[in-house]
Amino acid sequence: GQVDMECDMMVLGAGPGGYSAAFRSADLGLNTVLVEKYSTLGGVCLNVGCIPSKALLHVAAVIDETSHMEALGVSFAKPTIDIDKLRGYKESVIKKMTTGLAGMAKARKVNIVQGVGQFLSPYHIEVTAADGTKKVVQFKQAIIAAGSSVVNLPFVPADPRIVDSTGALELRQVPKRMLVIGGGIIGLEMATVYSTLGARIDVVEMMDGLMQGADRDMVKVWQKFNEKRFDNIMLKTKTVGVEALPEGIKVTFAAAVEGETAPAPQLYDLVLVAVGRSPNGKKIAADKAGVAVTDRGFINVDKQMRTNVPHIFAIGDLVGQPMLAHKAVHEAHVAAEAAAGEKAYFDASVIPSVAYTDPEVAWVGVTEDEAKAKGLKVEKGLFPWMASGRAVANGRDEGFTKLIFDAETKRIVGGGIVGTHAGDMIGEIALAIEMGADAVDIGKTIHPHPTLGESIGMAAEVYKGVCT
Ligand code: FAD
């Protein structure tokens, strides 16, 4: 067949995985084509994920902070919110970042081909632009970074009052009563934004706790602090019906555990469905390239991010959990380096998770609950922020910092922080784990006083105090 373009490396998808892979490939001397269906780079994370959510969460945090100030003797007037201007701010943040990425692609001579890519063979992909024009790109190697999409509930009708995370980030309205279906990180971050802007919120979650994956003691602190933020948190509850009525969205529930009673049906002005994301593996004609895709749409890879077809790599949300941007970026670098002939492997021991709620909840490596479930012998050092001068001075001492050590080697294997700025601090614990640090290493590292980060050193000191 006809070939319109040739390249050393074709990257499919321009999310954090794809653009990182393309940039690294180009830096390593590979002539690189980046295929993306949208007109901007950055994928889900930059356009409808990590970054816009943080722009809105920043504004929510400032509003919340002013309300906490009353107890400290300073009162502000109730804020007036110009929702169009706020949306404009969020959009300007995205614009700055996508423009920056476009500049970086240009500087590296990465060739961007806009359109939907579908493999034709192990060495060809067809890209269909919005106007229907098609281009065939021939490549020597490829990195698939096509990401993931939101999961929809089959019984949910189309209605402007029912949104997914993308719709919620559009911030078209602040409803009076809102339901968040799914008590994971994305749902709770959006709940934080909307409740601060004035919505009354219910959360419904099928499991018996919010923020699955985080230790329950951390979630407890978060939940206590947020008691007033929510009208109702319905755990172990399934959403079984969603009906768009003129007077509101009627939602029906069922108990997830047999024999328990379900909450009564409720009417909402806005319903956010945040029940997870599914990989896009089945949408790219991977079979034409000979690349195996699992039933659920994931692509399996080895430690070099190679698929079953050795010159085709895959990275990011598409290759498995956790579906996080920082994982995608690191996998991207490994794939590009391996493709360029370097001995690169994905060898991270741990990948941190953060809920950018108020307070933030961050964790990395082995959690206490996981250790218990798996019978791992661990010990912990826990430093309550009530004893942190800085946290007390900030008027925010509800949190704690917890380090998890292997009981035998005394090396750190995990950690969790709940409190303001937890996400900014969890990287230190990840570094300590990667470096094989023990409690003495961490405790004897001089942290500046008074900082919240000091609580990490203190947690190690607490542990040493117990065990020596
Ligand atoms: P994606 O970002 O999904 O990018 C894939 C790209 O491929 C897209 O641009 C898509 O248009 C393109 N594409 C797909 N198929 C084709 C095709 N056939 N042809 C052409 N182009 C195609 N993660 C964090 O780490 N921190 C956070 O704070 C965070 N917050 C989030 C908040 C929300 C609301 C959401 C939804 C997600 C959040 N995430 C966060 C997750 C994060 O966005 C993803 O893990 C990350 O974007 C995955 O990167 P990726 O490169 O694998 O894929």
C-alpha cells in the first residue's frame, strides 16, 4: 500500500506517557512521529484530569482556608464566585501547559500527526483526521500510549445533569444537591471542589470504605475532618437506577451486601459518575499489528515495556494499574530508551498514590492494611501532627505521618501521610524506600524545623524509640 510518512519511532497517543516517550525518543536520536486525535498534547492528565482538577482544587483550598481562619480570629466575607471566570482560570492553566508541550515537541522536531490511529500491520498505522483525510505512517518501532476512558454505567441515560469527570471539570453549574457515584480519588476530589463551591453532596460507594487502597486509619482522619462537607456517605451501596425527570435526577440504590437495607431513592440536581476507567487497548486495531490485548483491553508488557511484538512497546494506563500519570512517564522513558538500544528496565519498587483532597491523603509502598492482609511482618513509626509545631501553628493538626518498616531488616517498606500538603511530601518516603533506607537513616537525616516534612524524620525517631 501507499505510505505517506516514514519514521524510526511512532508513538500512539499524546498523554503524559505518549509525549514523554516521544520526547525521549527524539532526544535519543530517533526520528519520531506522535499520533494524537486531539488538537492539543497532554492527554487525559493535562486536558481533563490531573491538572484541571488541581486548578479547581487550589481555588477550593483557598476558600476552605479562609473559612478555617475564623477560629484563628480572622473572618472573611462569604466569597462570591464568578463561575465563568473560575472556568476561564482553569482553562488558562491547561492552555499554558499544552502550549509549553507543543513548544517542546517542536524544539525536538517531533512530527505530530493529528487524527485517530489504527494499526494496519506491525509496521504501519493509518491516521484519520477529523475531516476524513487519511495518512499512512510507516515505522520501525512503536510505543502505544493510547490511555484509558471513563467507565459508564449501562443504565445511566444521557442528560446534561449527569456527568463523568470530564463533564464535572467543565464546571457548567454548581448544583444544590449532587450525588457522586464512586468514592475513589477522582470522585472525592470533585466532591471537594463542588462542595466548597456550595453544593450539598452525597457519596455512594459499593465497597465498605472510601478511597480504597489507602490505610483505613488515614481515611478515618480525612472523613472526620470532612464530616460537615457531606450530607450522606452511603457505603456498601450499589446504584441500580438513574432516571432523568423534569424535577431532577432520581437515583435508586440497593444494598451491596445481602440482607442489609438500602437507602431510599433520592433526587439530585447533578450526578457525577466516577466509577473507574478502562484501557483503550481494543480501540486501536492492535490485532493488525499482532499485539495481544486482554479481554479487559489491557496490553501486557515485559520490564522493558515490550509487548508480545518485540519492536512495539506499550505504556501508561493501557498496561495496567495504577492508572497514574507519574507511572506513565517513567514507563515512557524506559520504552524509549529500550527502543534506542539502551539497557533500560522498569524497576520502580513503589509508585505513590495521592488524593488531593482536604486534607490530602498520600501513601506509597506497603500499607498497614495490606501487611495485615498478607501476613507480612512489619512495624510502624507514627508521628501525630498534634505534636508538630508547624501543623499546630497552621491550625491544621488533624493529620499524621506513618512509616512502615520490615520487622526483620528494619528497612522502610511503606508510608502514609494524611494532612495538608501530604502529596508534596510522600516523594521523600518513596526515595527512602528506593534507597533501602532504615529508620536510623531517616531519623538521622536532619529535616528543617518547623516543617510538615519534619514529621517524616520524627516518625522514624518514634519507631527507633520503640525498637532500640
Ligand atoms: P492518556 O492521558 O489517557 O492519553 C492517551 C492519549 O491517547 C489521549 O490524548 C487520547 O486522545 C489518545 N488516543 C487514544 N487512542 C487514540 C487513537 N486511536 N488515535 C489517536 N490518539 C489516540 N493521575 C495522576 O497521577 N495524578 C492525578 O492527580 C490524576 N488526576 C486525575 C483526575 C482525573 C479527573 C482523571 C480522569 C484522571 C486523573 N489521573 C491522575 C490519571 C491520569 O490522567 C492518567 O493516569 C494519565 O493521563 C495516563 O496517561 P497515558 O499517557 O497513559 O494516557
